[in-house]
Amino acid sequence: MYTRRAGILVAALLFAVSILSMFGRDKLYSENENRYLEAQPKLSAAAVFDGKYMENTEAYLSDHFFARDAMVNIRTQLDIFFGKKEVNNIYIGKNHFLFEKPSEYSADKVGKTLDTINKITKSQSAASSYFALAPNACEILSDLMPSNAPTQNQPEQIKKVYGKLGNMKCVDILSALQKAENKERLYYRTDHHWTYEAANIAFKQIAAQMNLNTKSVEYKSYCVTNSFKGTLASSASLFSAEDSIYITVPKTDVKYVVTYVDENKKTASVFDSSNLKKKDKYEVFFGGNFSQIEIETSAKSDKTLLLFKDSYANCLAPMLIPYFKKIIIIDPRYYTGNLTQTIQKENPTDMLWLYNVNTFLNDTSIVNSLG
């Protein structure tokens, strides 16, 4: 009798939740998961017969399940309680640190990427070219990773990449971060990016390699939020920690104008404070990732920098402003322009590639958009 009543109760609860899910107000975007949710599928004979309607309906109901965020969070907490250390390819480390799974080195994939980079560098042989590859938290904070979590040898990966580059000067960011006193402050607990402190250290290494006169410029760092919950927290549905975001700005009289080329938009700042009110507060830097950004400055310089980058560079790029009359920033993941025309037009004196290891090893956009 007890088993029967329990079964009836469970069935009733599932029925009630299903009804609430069907008639509840749809959300277009999940702030917690940082992604767009499945839209309600349109009914058609073709969709029914090829099975896509039922498949899309299942995905839609999964995304719009009643109290879904709370249910997912409870599931994550239960997984952790029972000793699980990986959720959606996110490792749950010590001291509330979350880690993205480190990328493997594919000789074929990386080889094609490096061939493209060497081709671009060779075509602009008059420019001074630099390559800076940043290690990820899984390398610098390996002692905080969960026991027996699969790891990769990022120092060896960086060495392989640097060894296959042509006429370029390679920047050793790895050693500088390894020597930092408080390594836990180099990366966010809830996000895959490095913090301003790691970026500051990396900037000094890059500036030294590029022979920039940093002694003439003073830098100041400011906290802009203490309530950042990043992409790793969203992917793992684990929000037990918050991070602070700092921005670093040069204290100079250099003025500049930022142009977002594809968007045909101009601003007077590389920071977008409106994003501090949104989920992804890291987008305070430039407002996020864009295909091509140009920064024209009043700096007493005749140098033009062409910067190829991923999102790790977003918090570092502002530090470069006092040393160049113009900085062209290209993110190959979104770039659809004509690189040859851009290079011929701008005639850069310097080219810098700035990536983190995980993104660089997985990224095929350099070949697809620049090759």
C-alpha cells in the first residue's frame, strides 16, 4: 500500500511539474548557464515524419523544465556531496577553484595553425613579430586540482609551439607566473580567464621583449566588481564563490578613440561599465569579443601594432595604448575581413600573437579565417 501511494505521489508531482513547464513563461536566455535556450519547435508534417519535432520538443522541455535552475543546482550539490569532482568537463578543485579540462596537443591541428601564422609573419617581414602563449590555471595552480584529475604538460606544449615558429620572438609568460608569490590571485575561481595580476605580469614580459619604455608610464589598478561568477561556474552550475574584477589603466595624458569596425561604432574607452550589470562581467573589457577593433591614440609614437588574440588579451591590451599611435586588434574566431588588405593598409611595425594554451590548441579559426 505504501509503495503504491508513493508511486501515485511521484506521478502526480511529475504531472504537475510537466503542466507548469508547459504553461510557464519561456526564457530566451539562461543567465546561469550563459547560453540561449532551446526555442519551442514549430509543428509541421515534415518535422513529425523525420523525427526532428520530437527531438526538438525533448530539448525544449529539458531547457524549460519548471524550476530548472534550482533542480540543476541541487543535482550538482548532490554530485559533490557524493564525491564527484567533475561536472560538465569542469574540475571542482580546492579553495572553491573551478578548472576547465586542459587541452591535448594535436600535431596536425597545431601544425596547420602554426603554418598559417608563419605565413602571415613571413609576408610582413619588415615588422617585428612576437608570440606570447599564456598557461592556464590547471598548470599554475595544479596543486589545487582534484586528485587524479587528467592533466597535460603545458610547459612542454608551449615549448613545442615556440619551437615551430619562424622569425618571431617568443615571450616567456610561464616562468614569470610560476615565480609569482600568491598564485591563487592569478586566476579567477569561477572563470577560465586570468586576473589583472597575471595580466600585469604578462604585460611586463611582453613589454620587455618589445623594448617598450615602461618606466615612463605609471599604472593603476581599480576594483570594478566583487560579484563576478564566471563561465566555469555557469557550466558546472556551481555558484558557491564570487570573484573580484580589477582593471589596470595607464596614468598618462594619452587620448584615444576605439572603433569597432564591423559594428561601425566608436567609443572613448576600452572599458564598458554597462556589462558590470550583466552576467558575464568580464565583458567590461571592450564589451566582449569582436572581429576587429582599432585604437587610434595621441601617443608620441610612429609605431602601429597588429594584435591577434583570444579573450585573455582583453584585459591586457589597454596597457599597450601609451606605446603605439595605432593598435589593430583582430580576433580570428570572429574575423571575416580581408587580412591581406588590412595589413597592406595599416603596414604594422609590430605584430603580437597573444593566446592562452587551452584556446590556442583547440582553435581552428586562425586557419579558417586568416589562412
